[in-house]
Amino acid sequence: MRLLSYLQDGEERFGSVTSDGVIDLTSRMGAEFPNLKALIAAEALPAAQQAVAGQVADHRFDQLTLLPPITNPEKLWCIGVNYNDRNEEYKDNSDLPKYPSLFVRAPSSVVGSGQPLEKPRVSEEFDYEGELVIVIGKAGRHIPREQAWSHIFGMTLCNEGSVRDWLRHGKFNVTQGKNFDRSGSIGPWIITADECDPRGPHDIATRVNGELRQHDSTERLMFPFDYLISYLSTFATLKPGDMIATGTPTGAGARFDPPRWLKPGDVVEVESTRIGVLRNTVVAEER
């Protein structure tokens, strides 16, 4: 099942994607489920599947303003330096990391598929990072790796947009450069684990104006999905709707010589064969 969130007359709603559009689940599931996160937390996927059985689409896909699938996650974790060869891009002769690099993003820093990404007016170093995202379906703390897969509700995609010069403002953190309003995107939908096995393998590719910039596979992750869930849950309770952006491959704009920064008008597409395409156009932040 493919589940998404969208705006209708200024109201957040969620639905199921079909071959010819989107079936509105907000009206069919009732007030108990005001958003997709509530449906996940209630483990109500079977009820949602039953609600759409035999139904026709209520909306054409291209008529909708898409939101990030989970608009109110408690935690949006982001993993850095996770694909083989990524450590070498830093050219600092460091050993491979023993543990994941980790930071968080605020929900205000991401938009849905089809919505504009804002190039900040205070920087020319706006960059893309295509990533696979796992969505937590079942809460847990101290989750053993062998049980981690059962905690995944599904997967989606992320453009983990980064403002490179602002990543270096602090001595130890990258938070500033990762949290500019509307600098990243998540979507277009969540594909549920029963339809797309998170164990993979899964490919991930990023294109800018049709040019392939990044391409890799989860077979080359240094810290696989099950490890990340076990590691994160060691210090924090993972909750339904939490999302984990699992790292970007080599080939971000900063790694070219000279760097290839995003500019207004650029179209960034993040794709995984079994999930879909997350597409956004860059615009300049209004002054």
C-alpha cells in the first residue's frame, strides 16, 4: 500500500495511492485517525486496506498539494557517512566510523514532493542529498537487531537538503545547515513493508535536471537498517511515525571540483525503483 498526506481546502488529509489517483482515507477512517501518524500508531493498516478495497480514486494525483507523509514526527533522525566510499570523500585520512554519525531535522525543514525547495538567501552553497527513509511502525526501546525489521512500517524518500557553509558554523555540530526552512523534502508517499520488504536490496539515485549525480544500493551500507534501529533505540524510544533518513551516497554537489551548488530553477529527483520518485524544484527564498 502507498500512503500519503496532502492538503485539501487548507486541511491536512491522508489517502491511498492507486493507479488512477488517490483514495481519501480521512473520510473513510473516521475522527479516530486525524492523520497518517495516528493510523500507524493504532496499527490500523488492515482497516485501511479494507476501507479502500473496491473503491475508486477521489482525486487525481496531479491535483493535490502533497505534504511529507508524516507531518508531525516526534523524531526525524538523519544518518551521515553511511555508504561505502563516503568516508573517503572527506579526504582526511580518517578510519572508517565505528558508530553512525547522527543529527536531527525539524519538520519545518522539509516539504512534500512537488513543492518548492528554498535556496536560502544567506548562502550560495545549497546542496542535495538523496536518501532512503525508514518509517517506524511499532514503538520500542533496546530493540535487538533480529527484531528490528518488525518495527518498520514502511519506507519513503528524502532529499536531505544541506546548506554547506552553515554546517561549519559550530565546532561540533551541523544542525544549522540541516534545518533551514523548506530546504529538504520527504515523500512522495510511504510504501508499506508488506508491499516492499525493507530488507531489500534497495537502490537510490539522485538526478539534477535529469543528470544522474548519485547512485548506490543498500547492499553497500556500513550501518544497515536493522543496526540503525537497534543503535538508536539504545538511547531513545522509537515511536510510530518516527523517521530515519539512512544516509546519502557519494556524489553530492559539494564533492565536485568546482562544487555544483543548486540554483533556482533546478529540478532535483530522488528515486528508488520499488518506492517511486521524489521531485522538487528549487526556488529562491523571498527577500
